[in-house]
Amino acid sequence: MTSTSTARDIARAAKAAFEASQLVDPSERNTALELLLDELEKLKTDILTANKQDLEAARVEVASGKLSESLLKRLDLSTEAKWTAMLQGVRDVAALPDPTGRVTYATRLDDGLELYRVTCPIGSLLVIFEARPEVVVNIAALAIKSGNSAILKGGKESTRTATLLAQAIRAALARTKFDADYIQTVHTRAEVSSLLEQDRYIDLVIPRGSNELVRSIQRSTQIPVMGHADGICAVYLDESADLAKAVRVAVDSKINYPAACNSAETLIVHESLLTSVWPKVAAALLDKDVKLLCCPRTLDALRQSQDTHPKLVTHVQPATDDAFTTEHLSLTLSVTALSSLSDAVKWINGHSSHHTDTIVTESAAAASAFCRGVDSAGTFVNASTRFADGFRYGFGTEVGISTGRVHARGPVGLEGLVIYKYMMRSTANGGHIVGEFGGGAGQKQFLHEKIESQAVPF
Amino acid sequence: MTSTSTARDIARAAKAAFEASQLVDPSERNTALELLLDELEKLKTDILTANKQDLEAARVEVASGKLSESLLKRLDLSTEAKWTAMLQGVRDVAALPDPTGRVTYATRLDDGLELYRVTCPIGSLLVIFEARPEVVVNIAALAIKSGNSAILKGGKESTRTATLLAQAIRAALARTKFDADYIQTVHTRAEVSSLLEQDRYIDLVIPRGSNELVRSIQRSTQIPVMGHADGICAVYLDESADLAKAVRVAVDSKINYPAACNSAETLIVHESLLTSVWPKVAAALLDKDVKLLCCPRTLDALRQSQDTHPKLVTHVQPATDDAFTTEHLSLTLSVTALSSLSDAVKWINGHSSHHTDTIVTESAAAASAFCRGVDSAGTFVNASTRFADGFRYGFGTEVGISTGRVHARGPVGLEGLVIYKYMMRSTANGGHIVGEFGGGAGQKQFLHEKIESQAVPF
């Protein structure tokens, strides 16, 4: 078989498993998650042995400089904390409310004719991610909970571990009413390339990983892709910014976890703060070892400030042209001065990645204008950009953060894995036909009376 | 300027107009629609003269066989009924509730820290459609109402009319706080090709027209596309079908408006009905001049029936291989017999275009299984497939019908033109930082208390 026909078989099996699952009672999904915990415990020794082998192979690659040291940490599943967290993740997902079967619109079109819009799974997912092997279990749990079938592709460094995790998933599914093909795993890039062509059978691609991974997938498929590109987030210190808030929000947004996509990469300072608030915010950032790439005005302000910070020479530099479109992902912050709120909004819309941006202000009008004018998934007032996160937002879990403009935006919970369908029922004699409705004499008019209902009654 | 740089300018202007519009009060959108009505009335004579010229040019093309006769009817805007309907369409859209600014999730994360998910426009739209010139006005109204900027491309046959309609739109916008570039029109295919590359500035492409148009656009852009492909809808006559309902639903689904995407193309007959219900349903369809393409069993049943219909010879033929994957869009219906509900669900999932399918049944269990098992945007019980329509569903207007699985599915009203953003506000001393939350001693826990609110209070 060629790679394409194999991919077609895998994709077709995923779709068939999804379609068959629609007649399985949704309670079976939580049963599957409980059985998954059981099968993982049964295979624990084998899984950890396989993980050791993956780690040893990776150490060789790291030693020869082919892989980075940080990968080893992500690959390692052997600590009790990591194992426990993986299992707890499955329990957390199981405990969430069912995202499907919820009625979001219901109307009576006519006596005896009811319409319900009800949430349902999307279909079959293709999820592509990188090193961490426990993501296989995490994503499988999310797919099962939301009623979607899935094909999973992890990083090649974790193949041995992932193969056994997939075996546990298969064993769990075999004890349920779901097809064993409900969750499948593939291991090669060639398989993924061919799967990206299967738009007849795969409904959504979710890449989780580097910007490069996400962009390359977007370029190579006609299947809808849900993912985020850069996280270039800004903190804007408005004319009326409170000093304590400015310091706390700027510092937390930058240093709380610099490698995260919701960390600030840019600080915008209103020009009226150049000699007052700005030097103090800069000092607080320098205290935390942040490197500042400054525009001429913010740089001058620091150099002319009376309280010269000891790190001024080592940690403060002029910003280069690309500083404001770079996702530093480290303790580096680009800084620019602007002369108005309106300029700041325009600057952010032109330079940010439309992820999350925050204003520090005491003005209600400025807060309102910023939140409406900044065209990002998250617009915050006096709060750190780091709050942009599914757990913090209260979703219980997070599929990822979307900077797209359709379907789901910002942190995406289980809701991002469902869509809806319209169910309609006639209980009238003779059923309902469109030909009876219209503007003519004796013809019926639509009622469009709201129905209060949480679930479809048939 | 090359075509690409022109397209980039157009797309960039659309995006800039959208961004600027975010600080304009939403009430200005209805003002713009009222002014649009005014400008259309002012230009009425010129518009109808231009429409006559378009029609004359088209008649030459029709006479030489380059265009079809039916295009003339779609192109013609000169009847008073059509003109009035165009203006009424604008008024109807203006009368709909604002789809933006609605809070769909609100939670208190901590004392003084509130999160709001609020509906907002998507951004800049590229809408591509075919002959009917009034669609320019229709789509402009939808874009303005939903707060999106738009670039519109109509059919080349209506260029003269569309240019004047666009002039009216521009004149109306010039009297508002919106940029004149808020709604732009382009006229050539080359411009569209270049615009489809502007994924940095254009957020959503909406093709309205033939399947061919939709597919060709999907293949040639990385911008998300919202549209529908085929409408291959099925009526399934279940074992327990009531005869009167079977006849009424099958006939209405087929003949009410055969050229529409929500018309039935396939009839599935449970085998137990072959000698009872089926011949009577067939007779009713033949009475309405429907041509039946039958599988061997449904064909035999008619040929062996005691009541031979006079049109049996002329209107009933064996189904060819492609009959069940063809969108007839005419008075032709493919018919097959199957032996169970489960087979019917599988058949529909394998052959339909996931648009709208209906079951005729007296069994509550069969209705429930059909509605859940059939993976289509609409699953109906004892109701005609023709009910799948935004107006009939109560949306007031319809952007189109989506057979996609993300963002919007089924008939799409104004809700399909909005997404949401997350606004967060801290009112605490010092603002809110993530570093204060966590599992450690003295650290804060998230509250996640539901806030009852219809609108963002800041």
C-alpha cells in the first residue's frame, strides 16, 4: 500500500468510528475515561520502561548536539509527580460537564413544529504535537469527552512511550461500545502529510507546538486548522496609570513564565510617564534581570534619570527594527513611547499577534476604548497578560489558545471541540411541509416562539 | 502597480476601516443603513438605467449562446417588486438585534477581577457572488449590521449596476463616522485571485454561488472560507412511516423549489414499505411530474404494482451508479430501498452532503436514533427538508448555509458573522498578577463565580 492509501484507510476508519459513536450513549465516554485510567495503571511498568528507552536514545542525540537539553525534561514521564498529573488530567476531564447535547436555540415554528439547535461533536480530529508523551493521553481524553474521534501524531523522540500509551487507550476502548479505531496514533511525518490530504474524512486539524509547526500545517492542508501562531502580547501604560499597578502588571506579564505565549513581549509607555512612572517600572524589570530593548525616547529617559540602575549598561539597549515583531520568549522586553491611547491601540493592532494585550489605567474611558479598539482575543485592564489561559478562565482544561477569527478565539476549552446541528420535529397530522407557508390567502405564517429547553425532548 | 500590490492596498484599507470602526458607537451602524436607503432612492434612476445597459449587453451574450436565459431574470432589477424588496431587505437587517456586544460567558476570577466573553465582529470579509446585482446591497447591509468591513465582488454581467450600487453605499458611509473604505467593491477575477492571498488583512471569505465557485475558492486560499458545497438531501421513509406524512414530506421536499440546495435528491424506502407505502408515494411524485431513478427493488415494486401509473414508462428509470451522489437541482429523485434504519443512517452519512436529511416515522426511538446518528447540519422528523433556511429558522436573514464543521453550521444568520473576545478588568489595589495565584502557602485560589450579566460593564 502506498502511504496515501494507508492514510485514507486511517482517516476513513476515524470517520466511521465517529459516525458509529453517535448512537452510543454519551455516558459511555466517562466509562471509557475510567477504563483508560485502569489500563494505564496496568501498563505502568511497561510504559515507564519504554520511556527510559526513549530517554536513553534522546540522551545520545543530545550528547551529539542533535537535540536540545530541554527536550529531555519534556520527554521524561518517570517521576511520580508527572505520572500522577497525567492520570489526574484524565480524571479532571471526566469531571467536566458534557459539552454536547446542550440546546443553544429552540423555537416553535408552528403548532407541532419545533426546532432545536443542539451542540454535538465536530467529527474526526487530527492532532499533531511535539515531544511530551503524556499529551497522547491528554488529547485522547479531550477527544473522548467531547465525542470526537481522533488521530494523534506525537514527536518521534517519544515513539516508544507513545506506542504503549496508545495501547492502553486501545485496550480501554475495546472494553467500551466505541470502535477501537476511535483513537488512533500514527508515528511518521509521511503519514501526517498524507493525512492532511484527507479532507473528506478529517474535519479539523489541531497542531500543538511551535509557530513553525502550525504555519507549515496551515500551508499544507484544506482541512480547517485550529491553532495559534505567535504570542506577541503588549502592556500599555496609559497616561493615568497607577505606579504600583504599572510595576506589578508589567513585571508579572514579563517574568511569570517568559516562554509562554501569553507573556508580554512589548511595553508601550505613554510619553507623559517618561520621567515619572517609566524609570520606576524599568528599575523593577531590571531588578528581575529583564533585558530592555528601548526606543530612543524611553532609552534617553533612563539614561537621563537621576537614579541610574546598576544594570543600565548591561541590560538596556536600543531597540532594533524587528524588536517589536519578535516573540522573545525570554527575559527580553521591547519598549516604545507613544503619545496617545489612540496611537497605542493602532500600534498594537499593527504589531501584535492579536493574542492578549493589557492597559494599565485609572481612566474608565481609556479602559473601555482600549478593550474595544484593540482587536485581540484578550483585552485586559490592570491585569497581567498571563491570565489568558483556559484553566484561569474557568474552562477546567485547555485545548490550546486560538488567534484565529472563526470558530474559537482565545483559550479554547472543550467548547472549541464541539459544533451544533439543528434537529426539527413535527408532531402534526400529516407532518409539516413548506408549501403550506407563505403570504397567500389561507397560508400559514411562522410563529418563531421561543422554547425554554436545555435538552432536545426527542 | 501590479495586481498584487493593488489587492494588498484594498485589503489593508478594509482592515484599517474595520479597526477604526471598533471605536464607533454600534448605533452608527443602523444610521448607515438608513442613509443607504436614502442614497439608493437618490440614485434610483441612474441605477435602473445602468441595469438596462447590463441587461442589453447580457441579451447579446444570451442571443449568441454565451450566457443562459435564466441569467437575465436574475440580472433584472427594474421591476418595482425587486427594487422594493431590495430596500425592504436593508430595513429588515436594520431591525434585527445587534449581534455584537452580547456577553456569552462571565466569571469572577477573584475579588475585583472579572472576565467577560463578548461577541464582536470577525474583521474584514471578502464576499464573492454571482449574477444578482441586489446582493451587493444585501451583503453590504449584513456587513454593516454585524460590524465587519467587507470587500465585495459580484458577477461581471452586473458591473454597471453594481458600480452605481457601490456608489450609493460609499455616499451613505461618507455621511457616517465609518471610513468610506468600510465597504469596497472589486470587479475583476484577477483582483479576487490576488485578494485571496491577503491572509494578513482578510479574515474570512464567503463565496455565494455554485459549488464550482465555492470549491475553487477553497482550493486557492489559506483564509478561512464559509460556504456550502453540494446540497444532497435525503428523505427516509421508515418502517413505521405514516402514509399521509410520507407522501406530503417526500413531495414537498422534492417539488417545492427543486433548484434549492435544501431540496431532496434522494428518497430511501424501508424494504417493508415496498408494496404498501412506496407505490403511493411514487404515484404522488409522478403526479407532480417528478422523474424517478430507482434501484432494482423499488423499480420492480412499481412495475409489479397493481395500479400502474400512466407515467411509469416515461418517468421511471433504473438508477445509474452516480445517481446517489448527484445534486439533480431539478424534478429528478434517486430512490433506493434499504433494510433497516441503521442502514439508512450509514447510507446517508456515506452519500449525503451533510446538509439536511429527514425521517418519516411514527417511532420515537427511530426519530431519536436518526437525529443523532445522521451527521448532517439538519436532521428532521416528519418535516420537509425545505425548512432548512435562515428565515424559516427565525434568524431574520441568512448569510448562506454552511456544510462546514467549524464556526457555523446549517443556515447562517448574523451570528455567523461574529466571533468573541475576552475582556478582563481588575478593580483591585495594585491590579491583578498571576504570581499571586497557586498552590503554595498564602497564595490565592481562583473563585470562578458566575456573573449574571448581558453586557460588559466597562
